[in-house]
Amino acid sequence: MSTVIDGVDYGPLFPLIGSWRGEKGLNISSEPDGDEKHAYFDEITFLHSGPAENAEEQQLVSLRYRQVVRKRSNGRIFHDQVGHWIYEPATGLVMHSLTIPRAVCLLAGGSVTQEDGATTFDVEAVAGSDSFGVIQSPFMLEKAK
């Protein structure tokens, strides 16, 4: 199977391209109404965004995406996330950046492995890190860390 679009090889990111829908989610975080669990469905769309070059020496490819999560009970959005999956073919580094509109941003980094037809992305972000970390507003740090 080719992993190339418009002359750009997306490598292990390629199978993500497209739109996906999940029907079986269960949120277990508490809600303002006291409900501890509620069923949801989500939709995520990955679009190829082409190559990127950093300082004329680092070559990257990326996918941008948007994920929308809705409560099954009323169809209302309770999570809306945008971001990028980024891959550096020369080193195998994979990165995931995301933002949610409650003033939370994340940049995670790590590796990707492909074995027996399965692809595994293993990325990590640590609060307070200067490289792969999590940034939150003061409110979120206090109320929903």
C-alpha cells in the first residue's frame, strides 16, 4: 500500500487519513449535574497537511485533525479538540499537538512502531516540561488539573 499523497510520504501517519466515528464511548468524569457517567459518540477527521521544514534541516510531515465528542442523550458537544500528528522520517520521532477550547494545550513526543500489521504511537507529555508538556490556564490548573 502506498503512503504517498501529492509526492509526500506520510509513512505511519497515512492510515489515519479520513473520517472516523465511534459509537460506544462512556465518559466517567463528573458533570456539573452530578452525573458520573454518560454515553457519547465521537467523530474525528484527519487531513493531510503536507511537509514542513524547520531551520532548513528538519523535515517533517503532518496531519491536522478535529475531534468532536457529543453526548448521546442530547447530541450536545462536550469536547472539541484540534491538533496535529507530526512525523520526522529521519529519526522516527512522532509528535502530537492538541488544543481544547477550555484553555488547555499539549505537545507530546515519542516513537512509533509497526509490527505484525499494527501501528503503535507511544507519546508522552509531562506538566512543567520545556519540550513535551502540558499548558493550562490558572482556572484549569485549580479546578480540573
